[in-house]
Amino acid sequence: MGDSSEKWPEPVSSLQSMQLDLPPSCIEFCPSAPSYFLIGTYNLEGYEGPAAAQTAEAKEVEAQDENIDKDEAAVTGEKEGPQNRNGSILTFQLVADQLVHVQTLMQPSAILDLHFSPAPGKQDMCAAVSSTATLALFRLSLGETEPLKHLKTMDMASMCKTAEDWLGDKDEVIFTHFSWHPTKPDMVAVTTTAGYVHLIYLGRDLDGSDWVMHPEPILTHTLEAWYVSISPSLSPPEEEENDSFLLLSGGDDSALRYQVCKRTRSAHAMEDDESESPYTIEALRPPVNVRDHGAGVTAILPLGLKDGESELVVTGSYDDHIRLFSIPAYGFGRAVELAESNLGGGVWRLKIVKKEMGLLDGQGWRLTMLVSCMHAGTRVVELSNSGAGEYEFLVTGRFEEHKSMNYGSDCQLSAEGTLAVVSTSFYDKLLCLWKLELGA
């Protein structure tokens, strides 16, 4: 099912490291300008705890790592009302194995997550979600002294009918994560500390039309929702105005939830009416609840591959495990766990680095993933399929110079097979550059 830590390779050493001004919470390279990357930061004034991702388990680990008194950490972690958070978005460039700081764009709220659009022609546009439930859009314009430009910000709370609809019994709501639809550039999904997953319509031009939040959450959790992912693999081919997709979410309630939805152009939508979405979202069947995780579900990665007629999805959890599930086509039936491995730290983020198909007489394949493992640092992990229905995780690289929570990592893979990784850690505000040879 997974390899033993005794077989793991020796840790990689950094080529460069630097301390940032504020704690980093997320990081991503720009697809249209691959030497540039952005870092979102999260600062809670008067409190040195981590972002909304902080759980009781994480607090305990962090108290040990930083020699903080556990009782004090527990008291500080309990908030009695809204707290003052701010942050920034940093622009860096990776030049000849050197990290070059380009720009700092201060933000009125803390940044929890940021991602560039995957849509062709729009990959210089980045969205970010914040501690005050806003979604902001930026453009990275090269050739300027300050290339990152703010375009628009949406205050989601103001789009709700009443405060009760939005807050429920919470003092405040924080956006924890969001995901672009992989093939529909006008749709994103967001998760909140209230446990809700919402869909948002951004308009055809993204920065030109009014954005619209669908009024009801599409998925819900009993505790904080930490992650959402959209997989278009179940969509009917070549149906532009009437398509289905698989929506998956993870929460602090240890649940992986998924549901097949269909987006249909509304018959009443007016071309010039920007006050409502031109689409309706229909759940094709009730959501499925998967309870195979030992703690909160914090990462979900659809692989775009199938096991028979089932879709393959990798998940990460606070319980230190990475897992592979098969999800039946069109959401019929329950997910089945196919493999798991203990990575020694909470699995916070996952990214596919490399795909090798057609191995073992054309039947097998191997994926390489970059994994942010919270207090354990960063891992490079292979997932292989023998072609006979057998799956295995294998740790092929690790970086452990971070002395605090590794929430964000990203990378670039050269044609020669060299993986250049930038990874961050929260309390020590550390940014590191390191490399690993994967082979061509």
C-alpha cells in the first residue's frame, strides 16, 4: 500500500533560503510566465498562530516545535470574536537558481489561497481568497516595474440576503480554499470556515462583468470546509451550454464529499442582465460521504485517470496519510480506497509534477507529485500502477529544512528532468529553493 520511512532517501539541501516579512500561506508559479511565482501571506495581528488551517493537532505540534507553552497556545487559539487579519501578495522571479523579489502588494485581509486561471489566453490572471470572504482578481503584466495589478474584488458576504444566511452561528467566515473549473473559465468553487462550498460565476470576461454567487451552498460539512476540487472528466463531450462535472470537497469533519452536478444555461437569462448568473446548477443525485480518513481532509487531486469505469482521486489529510480512491462513474456508489501511505506529516497540498504513461507493456503508468506535509516538510511522491490493478505510493525525495508548517510549495520541471522547488513555512516565514533530479 505504501513504502516505509526507513526506505526514504536522504533529505535534499536548499540552494537558497530567505525570511519573509509575513507568514506565507500559499504559493504558485504563473503558467504564462513560468519563471515568476506569487506568494500569499497571512498575518493575524497580536497572535502568532497559523492560518485558518490550524487544528488542535496542528496547534500541539506547533507548540512543540516552537517551544510555546501548550496551555498558552490553546488559550490563544480560541477566538471570542472577529480578529484583525491582513496580508500581502509577493511577486518573485526565479533567475539562474536565485530567488529575486520583484514586488510586494499589501492586502487589507489575510490571503488563504491563490491560483492562476488554467484557461488558454487567461493564464496571466490570478485570483486570491481572503480571511474576510473576498475573492480578488489580479493580472501579472510583465515588462513593468510592478507587474502584479489588482483588477477587482468581490465581497461575498454582501451578496447574501441576510447575515444569518452567511454566518449561521459563526462570528465570522473565512474563505479557506478555491478552485477554478478546469475548462470553464467563468466558474470557481470556494470553501468556507462555515463548512459551505459555494459556486461563483465570474462572467465571460472575468474582469468585465459582475460576479454572481449561487445562493445555496452546493456541498456542506459539519465543520470547516478546507478544500474543493472540480473534475470535468464526467462531462458529456462537446456540450458547451449543458455540461456535468464532479465536485469534491474535504472538511475538518474528516469527510470527503462528492457530487455530480450539471450546469445549464437558464432559459430566463438576459444577455445584458449582470445581476444574476446565466446558469442554473443542478445536483444530479445526493452527495456521497466518504469517512475513510482519520482526521480532516485537506487536499483533493483528481488524476484525470480511470480504474475501469471509476475515476481516480488522491486525497491528503491531517492524519499524515496520502490516499488513492476510485470514485464510480457519475457518482453511482461509494468510493473505494486503493492505496495509502503515511508521509510523516499532515498532507496539506498536492500537485502533479510528471506523468509517465504506457509503462509495463503499455498497461502501467507512474505519476510524480509534490506534496506539502505541514510540520514534516515537503515530499516528492510517486504513485505507480502496475497495470494489474495494483497501486503503490513511494517517497522519492524530501526536504526538511523548514522548522514550521509547510503550507505552500510549487515547482518547475525542466526538459532534462530537473525539478526546481520553492517551498515555504509559516511560523519561521521561510522561503526555500531546492532541486531534485527526476530524470528525463
